[in-house]
Amino acid sequence: MSFSSDVKSDISKLENLSPCCQHAQVYGLVLFAHFSKYNFSITTENQDVFSLYLSYLKDYCGVEPTISESGTKKMTAYLRTDDEKEKVFDKFGHTLKEPTLRINRANIFDECCAGAFLRGVFLSCGTVTAPERGYHLEFVVPYKRLSADLMKFMDELNLNPKYIVRKGNHVIYFKDSESIEDILAIIGAQEASLYVMGIKIEKDVINKVNRKLNFEMSNISKTVEAANAHIAAIEYIEEKKGLSILPDALQKIARLRVENREASLSELGKLLDEPISRSGINHRLNRIVQIADNLKNGEK
């Protein structure tokens, strides 16, 4: 099963809901499937969501849905007659004659019902990507006004939703981990919310470690390149003129550099009878490189 399917299965099994929260959850689930005179149905691959939808229509709304299955894994439950549809519509304060479907806030009785309603909406039309693959949670809504109402509802919960139209559907989506964590927590998927948070922390740690390693590898590469340049200059001087042409201080540094090829500049400075700083070593080695360049150019 996918991460999204696991989340839906978990929250569909939540128990001991208060009567008001159960009403809000049923409303969110049926409203954001297909809820119209022409198409009152849900189609899903998730058996837990499908079973919950059936039980809500039968036990809570008092209607008997018709079930059909295609050759795929998808299952569909729908109402055939207008009388059945009218019975469910009436339970939630809607009528079959409504020109535009909107959220009836009278079904969300209290603050505690907001999470239950959003949970029903997610069960019906929501999906969430596994955080290992990226951060993405979305609700695909078939009706424009209904999607606008849901956007406003989410704004009131400080969730900052984004909106696009995709293939004729109205998509409300989130791509930041914090909002996704908040939504999962609000709809009762606490473990999934903590899991997303854990993956984010793990990714942050890995990114920091990688940045540090890249920085250290870059420094090592620069150190090796500099050391090779110093040694090449020393060997060129020794071959052409001999190190005796160098001042005593530079001769000592030159020999130390050749004898300790992997040592850092700081380590070289400590090997002198009278230790000097890293910048002092660097200055003397750069003088040696300059002398080698002068010899190559024919200068004295």
C-alpha cells in the first residue's frame, strides 16, 4: 500500500467520535466525493474508505447504495434514485435543486468538528506523497465553488493552501512540510504527521552532513593542489639552480615541504625550530613559487 492509502486506512478506523464530529466527518466524506442529483457516488481503491462510505450511507443516512467493481482495483458505490439522494441531501441541509454546491457550515457545529470535517474531505478526495519522495498533499475537488469554500475553510485554519486547475478538476495543494504536518495532525493522522517530521529532520541532517563533507573535500582538494604547486616549484629550482640559491629561511621551508608532503601549512609551521604561523608558512612558500616562475621566465 502507498503512504497515502495507509494514512486513509488509519484515520478511517478512528473510533469514539462525538455525535457532532461524526456528523461533520460523514458530511465531509459524502460532500467531496460526488454529491449531486446527477452523480452521487464514490470511486476508490481503498477498501477501508469504501467500507466507511457504505456504512455511513446505510447506517447514518438510511439509504442503500449500489455497488459496482471494474476490472481494475477500483470500487464504486452510488445512489440510483432521486428519492435516495434527496434523503441524504436533506440530512445535511441541501436540496437537489441547488444550482451550485457549497459547504453548509451548519454541519460543522463546533471547533472540534473542523478536524473531523477535514478528515472526511481527505478520505474522499485527498492524497499525500510519501515524504521520502517529496512533500506534496492535495485535494482534488470536482466543483469550483466547493473548492473555493474549502480554500476559505483552510485559510481559517491557517493552512495557507495553493490552488491550480488540472484536467478540469480544482486542485488545492500544499508543498511545504510544515503545512502537511499540520493537516495530518488536524485530521487525526498523528503517526503520519510525526513520520513526515522525522523524515524532514533526517533529510536536514543528511544535507548538513553533505554540505560539511563537500566543504571539507573542497578544502582538502585546494590544500593538495597548493602543496603540489609548492613541491613542483621546489623541484624545479633544485633541478635548475639548486636550493642553495634560496635564503636560509626558504631553504628550510622547502625541505620541510618536500619531506612532509601531506602536512598542512599549520603542521609545517610547528615543525620549525622556531615555529611560525600558517600565514607565515604560506607567505614563504608563495615566495618560492614566485622564484620558480622568475627562473622559468629567464629572470635572475
